[in-house]
Amino acid sequence: METLATIWFVLIIVLWMGYLFLDGFDLGVGMLMPIFTRDERQKRVLLNSIGPVWDGNEVWLITAAGATFAAFPHWYASLFSALYVPLTLCLLALIFRAVAIEYRGKGHTQAWRSFWTWAMALGSLGTAFFVGALLAITSTGLPLNEHGDMVGGAFAWIGWPALLGGLGGVGFALVHGLVYLGLKTEGPLRAKARRWALRTMLPASAPFLIWFCQAPAARTGLLLVVAASVLALAASYLSVRADAEKRAFAFHGLYLIAGLGAVFAAVYPVILPSTLDPAHSLTVTSASSSEYTLGVMLVVTGIFLPIIIGYQVFSYRMFLGRLRETHIPEAHRLPVAIRS
């Protein structure tokens, strides 16, 4: 039972890592839409850089939430009910972002494009903030009583861990988006993405680094993993300076994966600490489903997860090339007869 529960705890953390690594650059590009350039054609380059992959990347978020519900129903119930307000805001942000991506090109006035550009930016920022806050709160804990219910009201989750994780999520997504733009574009956009990435990478990474360094303090062996995270961030910065965008993107993702791995390895076997009494904390065994359920889920995951990964690898290979402004056609209107 504990072995299967541990496997599923690791898998769920891997799903959250996959979501931040993949959808993180989408969110970053979305945040950059109103401020990175004023030129409409360049904005369309930004949008087209994530167009073929953004909805596939969101599958990791849905899968992570669904796996948490099925494998650890008590964890899901305590965490998602306690964070009802921020998760509702996160859902609204996701909706605004998705609708903005689809609707921005449906109108031709400046007011229409400006509204949906800012909707995309604010939706992306809100998603990155609340996902980062959720992960930080999961590792630092909530005021849970003996029944797994949060005490202190609907806003008891607000505190420095939520703020630190939220800012870390925004900072990571912003830099990840800039590194991705350096990887996917050519010409002035690529050069500008490189300059912005060099200026923002270190300060934007500070909140996550603080969280990564504090969490494993009780287990000195994990400090080596945190050190690897810091070295990966430094390698990403140096790779950006060397115009090696592929290496920069990979190292920036490794910085996140190593840091999150250290954080959640430090709290294991606890999966949601109680700040009121450690005896009220949820563990992998106390919060998990039955052994039969976990076993069936593992078989199903072994079948379908490779299919999902294969599809995403295929889609990324299909749209592997760089984009430039000359690849974007002039915006056009459909004739009235066709529209009607």
C-alpha cells in the first residue's frame, strides 16, 4: 500500500513539474503580449509561437488535478476545499487566457485586439501566480484540524508561502517564455528576448530559489539537489549569453525540476502539513485510495501516458522551426457573403 501510494505521490509531482515546464513558457509568452512589442505583426509572431502547443500543454494540469483526486482523495478534498477562492480565480484566469487566444484574431479593431491581448496577459499571470501559490502551500502547510478541514476562514491560506510561491510561479513563467521566444523566433524578436532574459532571469528566480533553499533545510542530503538547481539556473543564464537557446531552455527547466524535487522529497511522507498540529498532517498512507484503486490507475497510466507523451513529441517536432515576421500573412477580413 505504502509503495503504491509513494509511486503515485511521485507521479503527481512529476505531472506538476511537466505542467510548469511545458505550459510555463505559454504563460510567459501570454504575459509578454502587451509589453514586449507594440507592432501588431510581432504580436502575432508571439501568439503563433505557442499556437500549436498551448492547449496540449494544459493536459498536464488536468491530469495532475485528476490524478490527485483519484489517488489521494483526502489530499484533494483538504487542499482544494481550503483553496477554493484562489483555485476559482485560477480557473477564471485559465478561461480568460484560452478565450483570448481564440478570440483575439476574430475582430479587426484596435480596441478589440487590445482587450483580448490584456485578457491573455492577465489570465496567464493569474494562472502562473495561483499554481505557484498552490504548490508552495502544499509543501508548507495549512491550518488543518483533525478532520482535515481548514480553520480560520476562507482566507487563512494567505501568507508568505502563498506570496512566495505565487511570485515564483510568475517569475519562472516570464523567464521561461523569454527563453522560449529566443528559441522559436528570429531577427529582432530573438535579440530582444535574449536581452530581456538576461535582465530578468536572476531577480525573477529569487522567490523560487528562496522556497527551494528553505524547504530541505532539515535534510542536508537534499541540499545537493538544491545546489544542482542553482547550478542549472546559472548554466541557463550563461547559455542565454552564449546564444545557445536550446541549452538555456533545458537548463531552465532542470532548475525547476531539481528544486521542486528537493522540496517535495523534504516533506515526504507528509503530503499536506498541518500548521496547527503535526498529528493532523496528511501523509501518503492516510490520504491515499485503496491499494486496488492505485494498482488499476497505475496500469491505465502505463498505457495512456506514453500515448500523451508521444503525441506531444510529434506536435513539437511538426512545429520545430523558428518564426519571423515574414511568416505572418496580412490580416484579412472575410467577405460579407461568406460570413453570413
